[in-house]
Amino acid sequence: MIASRPLRRLLAAASTLAVLATQAGAFDTSARAAFVLDYTTGTVLMAKNADEALPPASMSKLMTLYMAFEAIHDGRLTLDERLPVSEHAMSYGGSTMFLNTQDRVRVEDLLRGIIVLSGNDACAVIAEALSPNGTEPGFAELMTRRAQQLGMTNSTFANASGWPAANHRMSMRDLTLLATRIIEDFPEFYPIFAEKQFAFDGRAPSNVNNRNPLLRLNIGADGLKTGHTAEAGYGLVGSAKQGERRVVFAMTGL
């Protein structure tokens, strides 16, 4: 449920972008930065400060997910593998799965915890498992290098979750590119982004709903990730498909 005025504004702005973009109408946004792509044709429908490196908040979790999907593909992780929870991972506030150091959590549950619940702790667990030195900063260095390889030239990472940090930045063009790569490269995982609820272990009945407000509008929306911090404002990487046409967009600063 969207109760607050800022979230209502995010919903209005995001749904306007999604609907008008699919209709090919002229449109604008009050977002600080935005990028809208017709995925089907490759046409850029809108670019507003699209290459400005800005705080991405939880939208940067998409990079952690992309690297987790890659690790599953090449055998470094399996969906049924259980990963330990460190003191560092457990210490995260904000959006979490309420993990503790006694837990051994399946990778598949961690993925849903990141996608649906926006779990900061789940991101840290994945990061430490894939990091060359077992730390989240070590994984963040890998994120930055991999982003550059994917053509995301305005992205640098300090952590796996989007927790506020001076050198944690992404552009809206980069986020849209990352979203398209997830859709293209991992079609077997992409349907998770459309799941509206995930009740992990019954731990937090109040934290089971997907934060993406577009999923409940019946406009063909099926992803991807919201974000919010005081510094970044409200943002969303979204995608919607109507018929054979898909639109992918990123926006922030609402």
C-alpha cells in the first residue's frame, strides 16, 4: 500500500513515464534525472541528466543481483546453497530480511530477499560470499570493474546495497542498461522481479510486499527495483511490456 505523499508522487511519475512511453507521446518528468528506452526498437524516448552520476540508493542492488546471477550461471553459487550471515551483514538497518548470525540462508531466498524485500543484509551475505577477500568492500570493487566492462561508465560502488556512501554513484542511463542486461541475460530469473510478496520464514509480517508500485497497476509492469534515501530521494528502475513492445526506464530525485 502506498500511503505517504512522496510515494504517491513516485507512483504518479513512474506510471506516467511507463504509460506515455508505451503510447509514444510527448512527456516530461519532475525527476532530477531520468532515462526512458524503447527496449523493442532501441529508441531513446527521453533523457534528462541521464549521464549524471547520482546516489542510486537501493536501485544499485540490481548490480549485486546481476553478479549473483552470473555466479549461479558459472557454478560459483547454487540456488540451494546455504550462506552464513556475518556480524557485518546482520548489522545493517533500513530494509532487511531480519537475518542473524545463526542463519544459513539459501541463495534463492537471498535473491528474493533482495528483489522483493530490498534486503540490505541479504546483499551483504551475497557480497561476502562472492568477494575475493570475503568482505563487502572487496565485492564493491568487483562491482565497479564489472560495471565498466558492461559499458556502465558512470557507475562506481562502495557497497552491495546502495547504503549511502560518497563514492557510490550510478547514472540513469547506466541503470537502464543494467536493467536491459538482466532482462536479456537472465530470463530464468527475471520473473522474480514481478513477484508481489515474499514472506521469508514468517519473520516480518509487515515486510512482505514488493516495493515496486507499478506491479499493481495492470499496465504490463514486471520489474525492477525501487530506491530511497534522504540524499537520493525516491527513484525507480522500471519496465513494462504491452503486446510486443517493452519500455525500460530509470528515474531518481523525486
